Amino acid sequence: MKKLINSPETVVTDALEGLAAAHPSLSVDVANKVITRAGAPRPGKVGLVSGGGSGHEPLHGGFVGYGMLDAACPGEVFTSPVPDQMLAATRAVNGGAGVLYVVKNYTGDVLNFQMAAELAGDEGIEIAQVVVNDDVAVQDSLYTAGRRGTGATVFVEKIAGALAEEGADLATVAAVARLVNERSRSFGVALSPCTIPAAGKPTFELGEGEIELGIGIHGEPGRTRGPLAPAAELTAVALDAIQGDLSVAGDLMVMVSGMGGTPLIELYLLYNEVRAYLNAHGGRIARNLVGNYITSLEMRGFLITVCHLTDDLIRLWDAPVETPALRWGR
Amino acid sequence: MKKLINSPETVVTDALEGLAAAHPSLSVDVANKVITRAGAPRPGKVGLVSGGGSGHEPLHGGFVGYGMLDAACPGEVFTSPVPDQMLAATRAVNGGAGVLYVVKNYTGDVLNFQMAAELAGDEGIEIAQVVVNDDVAVQDSLYTAGRRGTGATVFVEKIAGALAEEGADLATVAAVARLVNERSRSFGVALSPCTIPAAGKPTFELGEGEIELGIGIHGEPGRTRGPLAPAAELTAVALDAIQGDLSVAGDLMVMVSGMGGTPLIELYLLYNEVRAYLNAHGGRIARNLVGNYITSLEMRGFLITVCHLTDDLIRLWDAPVETPALRWGR
């Protein structure tokens, strides 16, 4: 296992130390693994909390800041954070207007956030939850009942974060988060596996010219394996799957995210194919993200996420944001 | 060779199509491979042009925009752009106040930019050049006479770009670019090689537990090979080399850039080690960048760049910038 780490046991806390040092706009409780915006809680503002296993950076810690998340709870690599972490984050960001949990649909995450919600409720903190389940690749998976939550999480966190920043109440913020999830679909492709530090060996094996279609963000199996094909064909497989679930016609926001080990030149090349496909199927890309936004350690591959926009969603997407990984407009 | 491409011949132009589609703030001449800021030239403003082989994204095209470059000329992968490209870029951004070329010290780049400068001079366009040569790893290399130009290029482009945006004249902008280069040092480490699409096989081979210390951004050999070691040790090797050339005591800007295939969690972990080392040696990090800023396709590894700051350099670094890869403050 070749990794730039000190030891498998300290990967997450060592990286959190680095995140804290690099971004004074964050307040990082390394021991409890809770990342909050400096200055939290903000009285009267709905708090946004997300979390999940580490290894998907910049998700979620890189999205903590003005106009997006108030706190993130990173678990160990590919392992759900625990309810105590989530409760600590909830207390830290509760400004009296309630807290929204943004939960990717993995069984551990869902159960633990549910438990945290109950604990927070016992303390009188109002909690709402949105479960993100945008991945069309498989109906159930190793770690999920129902669809997995992947790229739409980035859109949900940005758009709900903007609305919370405007002062909307908890029900309204939760509603827009659900709306974004309902209007989003994702599909991923892997060229190579990744290695969980504590495991020391790849999560799966792929042959020399073989790829995995419909991969999950933990390396869990997708729909099928097949031979490597040109980018235009791979893009069509991904978008056919998305289009088979929900028409891509209309005004869209599109993210082409690398899986962690994919060079940017390939992501822009893929984006060009995505655009050509969508245009040919009645889609018009109004907003886009190209880069590493939700990853699987050093996995090579890509994730395409498509979201159907409305004027209001565009406005909230364009609203100022100031986080380590997304930043514009202020 | 596993790559997300359509064909080795069209990698660069396909990716440029995607870049153009993703960023309406850029004007991309795909056929001639020239990326300019929309709205160029800007009358009375010194133009900043850079370029080099593709495969180092976001360098340079991702740094075109307000407060940074006016144009970039990408060559084929790891291949210098040609003088005609550079001349086209120069004409496109010449607003009458002259043009600064930011050149990484590789023989092909230096010769071609020199030729472009002569051609532009013949047309009455005043040209200044800064050759970036910050890499302390080797004195000469496969592609270089003298030190290679690596991470300091990002600092030079940002800081000189900010000064040009303020309306400084060509000599002043060129002087600050040289100052940043003189005050910067870099060192890189590779865990894995990369594959040039047209070559189809890795640029070099590394054993299972073997790494390359002092690697160049094209996979050209470094100082030595050695066994994989903990991140703290690898960081110390890199910073010992930098410190051996120029003391790290004082106020610093530090970049920890991934080589393209390195996950962000590892980069933050490395940043934490870099900070500990620098603090122990009298250095204080006043500004930082952690992410993929100058890469080598899908290579796994990192590049550390350290720049000694002045109050004026901090002011120019903090000035607003709006490019695909760096964005803040407006």
C-alpha cells in the first residue's frame, strides 16, 4: 500500500490537523472529529450539519463555511461518524432555529444521524433530515437499502446552505434540500480501485483493460464490468442510465467530479462529452462544476451528477459561498 | 493504458473544448490552442502570457482570468507550445502596455518563448520575460539546463497578475515576477509514474515500495529513489532540501500541490507535517494553498513550494482573483 500517511490509525486526525491549520475560517475539534464554521452558532440561523465516512474529500469538511455547511462530522475512512459526533456538531451550530442534517443514503449514516436526531430532540433542538439518494446505478448495494447518495449531496449542501444563510426557517430549508435531491441523478465509473488505509489492500480488483460501471463512492460494485472504452462511450453509458430514470431535457446543473485520482485534463474532456450528449437530448447546461468534489480516496474514475434547475435554484446556487472547496461571489 | 480519453491524438483539443464550455469567462481558440480572458485585450494593461506542455492542469489555462493570466498556450502533453501559439496569444492580449511571458525553465519552453518574443518585437510589441526555476532537486535534468520551474509558477502568475491588474508598467510587473521566483523554492516526491497518452506506457517504473525523491513534473528523474516512508519523513526530506538552499525562517507562503492522482486527505495530512517542520525551523506560514495546482497527469505524489513573503507580496496575493482554479475576493 503506497500512501502519503504516517500510520493507518492516524490518517483522519492527521488530515484534520492539516485542514485546521490551512483554514482559519474553520474551527476543528480534532479529538471529537467535528469541523465547524468559526463563530458558530449563529443566533436565529438554521444550522446545516452533514457528515459521513472520510475519504471523500473535499466532501464534507471542505464545504463548511459561509453559505454552505455549518458543521461536518468525518468518520474514519469509509465509516460512518457516530451519533456523539453528530450531537456535538448539532450543539455547536444550534442557533435556536433548528438544525438540518444532510445524510447520504448509507445504512450506517442513516441510523447514526437518526439516533443523533433523537438525542438532540431530547435536548430541545429541532431537527430535520434530508436523505440524499441520487445514484441511479443500483437499487440496493453493499452498504445501502435503496439508492446510494453521491454527487447530489454537493448541490444540496450549497443550495440549502444559501437558503439558510438568507434566514429561511427549518421547514423551508429542508424542503429545498429535498427538492434538489429529487431533481438530481448520478452515475459513476471507475478505472481503478482504492485502498482503505486500515485494510491495506484494494477494495476490489480490476483487470488491465477492465472498468466498473455504476461504481459507488466506496468502491462497492456497480452494475457491470466491461472493457475500457472511449470517453464519449463511457459518458453515454452514464447518461443513458440517468436519462433512463429521468429525462435530461431542460435547464440543468452538471457536475463532473473526479474520484480522487483522475487528472483534471480528463475531467474537462469528459465534460465536453457530457455537454454534447445532453445538448443532443434536449438538455441545456446552465451551471457546472468540473473537478474533485466527491471522491473515493485515490480511485481513478468519474461521477456525473445532473440536477434540473429552476430559477430559484439558480439564484441559490449563485449566492455567495466561502468554503475551502467552493468559493465565489463575496 | 487506462485513460478517460477518446484518442491519444485529441486529448488536448477535446479537453480545451470542455474548458471552453465550462468557463464562459474564457475565450478559447481550440484550433490554435490559445486560452484568453474574454474581453482581451485590455487597453493600457500589461498582458500576462504563460504556457507549457499540457498535463499540468490547472496550470496554466485554469489561471486565466481577472487578476492573473491574460492568456495561456497549452502544448501537447508534456511538450512545449510553439512560437506561433505564443505570438497569437501575445497579439490577443496586447493592450499597448507590453506583455510579460512567464516561462518555466525547460529548454523547449525557453527557446520557443524567446522566438515568440522576437517575433512580437518585430511587430512593435514590447515583451519582458521571467524564467521560473524554483526546483532545488536537481541542477540540470533531462529537459532543463539549470533548475526546473515548478510550483513557484503559480505564485508568480498570481502576484504579477495582481500587479498588472492594478495598472503597473511592464518593468514593474516583470520585477515582481522575478522577485517571487527568487524568493521561492520547491521539491517534489512521486509514489507512481504517469503515462503520456501518445506514448502509452509509464514514463518510468517504480517498485512496490519504492518512491522517487526530487521528481520533476514530467516524471523526469529526481535525486534518488528510496523506500516509501511516513509522511513526516518524506516532508522532512523535501524541506531539508529546500532549507539547504535557502533558510525557511520568516513569513512564508506554502503550497502543497498534488501531482494529479493524490487524494486531498493526503495533501492535508502532508500540509500538517509541512507546518510542523517549518515552525520548528523558524518559519511562519502566513498564506497557503493545498490542492491540485500543478500536476503531472495521474501521477501520485506531491510538490512543496515555499515562498518568502513581504508585506507587498501578501497584499498582491490577497488581491481579488477570478479564474477557474483560483478565485477569491470579488
